[in-house]
Amino acid sequence: MKPSLVSEKTFEDFLGALLDGDMPKCRRIVETLLEQDVEIADLYRNLFHRAQYAIGELWELNRISVAREHLATSITESLMTLVYPRLFRRERVGKRAVISSGPNEYHQVGGKMVADIFESHGWDGYFLGANSTEDRLLEEVRKRDPDLLAFSVALPASVERLRAMLRRVRTEFPSLPVLIGGKAIADGVEDDFSDVPSVTVMTTLEELESFLHQGEAHAVHGIRH
């Protein structure tokens, strides 16, 4: 892994601008990194993802308002589009992933980041957005026939609902590989998915990157060809 181009000062400047709602400054920081040819994974992992976790923790500690948290999230989401011209240049590898936020969740930036990471590795990533229902999810899986299904779960309260959704997925798609991650998982929510077949829990974007790199060097374990 190459050294990160996102220095601690760059991160602190970005986070401060996010908290101030200073979109132009945030944009300048991202554009400068892109001009320096920052790796997409580096940008997402060490700037966007880290900043969103910091914003979420400040909100949980009641140090910023919901409105401020929503504004910061909106800015981050809009800045991700700056990466897209590079993101979709990657040669396609003929694999598809359907990505969803957790059920009854309205936090979608994490899921969008996951979809973009798949795209950066040549997959076709279909992100269903926030609060995707079971029916809509199953309809999309039938339509796309994906090689993998992924969930990003931000809220601990969504985990039990996700288990119910997975039981329905397994009834119709018993062998479809499933990845589960997100802030609720990274924060150590006490839940075990070992009783659900073909489910892999990932707590960081680094784990997802490693998973996809292994798939490029070898056949991705457990994923259909």
C-alpha cells in the first residue's frame, strides 16, 4: 500500500471546513489531492470516510446539531462526484454488486462509498440508496443477478432489521455471498451473523480493499463466475 497523500493537516483542514459548512474550501482540498493523483481508496478511506466518522461521533456526543451533521454529510456526498471521471475509467471485470443501506436507515454516504470502491476495481456497483425495502432489494437482486450483495449499516438499531432482511434473502438466494459493514459494525455492535450462510463481516474500508485486491490476483473466494 502506498503512503497516504492525505496528511493529518489536510484532514484537519477538511474536517474544520466541513464543520463550518465551507463547501468551496472542502472542494479545493479535494481537487488539490486529485491533482496530486491521490488513489481513490486513499481519498475515500483517509478523508471522506474518516471525516464522516468524526462528524458522526460529534453528533452522538451532542457537540454539533443534527442540521450541522446533515450539512457536512451533504457536502461530502457532493464532493464524491469529483472522483467519478477517474472512477469509471477502470476496465470492467464483468462482476456486479448490489449495495444497500441498512433497512429503515437514511444514512447513505457509507453505502455510496462502498459502491464507488467496487467501481474503482472494475465492478458494476448498483447502490439502492437509503431506506431500501426488502421488496425493492429482492427485485433488484432478481434483475441484476449480482455476484455479491453488500450492506452498509450505520445505526445499531438497524442490525436486527437487517437480520430479518437477510433471512428473506437467504430463502430466495441461498448461496449469494453477502458483505456487511458500516459504522454500527465497526463500533462493535454485539451481533453475530455466523448463523447466516455466506455472510462476511467487514469493519473497515481497508478490509474491503483487501478483499477486492485478492479477487483481482486470484478468483475471489466464494464469488460466482
